[in-house]
Amino acid sequence: MSCEFINYRFKATIASSKTFLRVYEVKTSQTLYDLHEHIQNDLGYAPDQMIEFRTLDKKGKQKHEYGLFDMGDGSIDNITLQALRQNDELTLLYVFDIRNDRALRLDFMEETEGSPRKVYPLTVEEKGTAPDQFSARTVDDEDEYALSDPEEYEVEGVEED
């Protein structure tokens, strides 16, 4: 593989969904900010929300936390994917809902040879519907909340005409 075009592939999953999956390919020289923008656009998330990346060790314990602003470990616009690989930080949590601590888990899959003709990051595989940015409900949950018989759910004090 030509060193100039080595990319990393990450598998993105979310704990609350059995159907959601994305595979992202990112240049080694790109930053967490580049990956953040791509994920945000891919999932249709509002750009005005705080996010953070957390790196996990092999046991799942948090190692570092990188935000839009430096929170002590660095800001996402200064941390490259290559630097994370060098530090053996290959499992990431992309926290898209800070208030409710909801995140995508990004697991390093492999190195791939990139193409000078493609624009990275890019989505190379997509399954399922993206989790809602502001609700803990997932598409997997929709059947649980569907009303099977609307008459079962009568509101007290409301009379029908």
C-alpha cells in the first residue's frame, strides 16, 4: 500500500439499535473534526449541538476525551486519526447527545488503500435508520410505542361527540 493513500475503516454502531450500522473510511491524516462533520451530515444531525469523542482502551475504559473545545486532552480539530492509531486508541465513542450521554461506537476495522480521486471521509456501507439526535427512541423501538387500538387509550374527562 502506498503510504500516501492509506485510510482507516471504522464500523459505527449504537447500543440501542440492532439494525443501525455504518462503515466510514477516513484518511489517516484527517482529524476527528473531519470525521465529526461527515458523521453529522451522514446522519442528518443539527450542526449547532455540542459533541465529543471519547477513546476507549481494550477493556472499554475511557482514555481520553476530545471536544469541539480543548477539555484537557485536545480539541477534535487537532487530533488526527493517525495520532490515535499511534496511541493505540482505536475504539471511539462519538457522543452526539451530551445531555443524555448517547453515542455511536466506532471500532477500527482495517487499513485500506485510498484513492486520490475520492473525497474522504466517506460512507462505504449503510444499514438501518440513523438514531434520532434528540430522542432515546430508535427505529427498533417504534413497534413498542405504536397504538394497536386507539380506543384502548382513552383520556379521562374527554367526551366524544
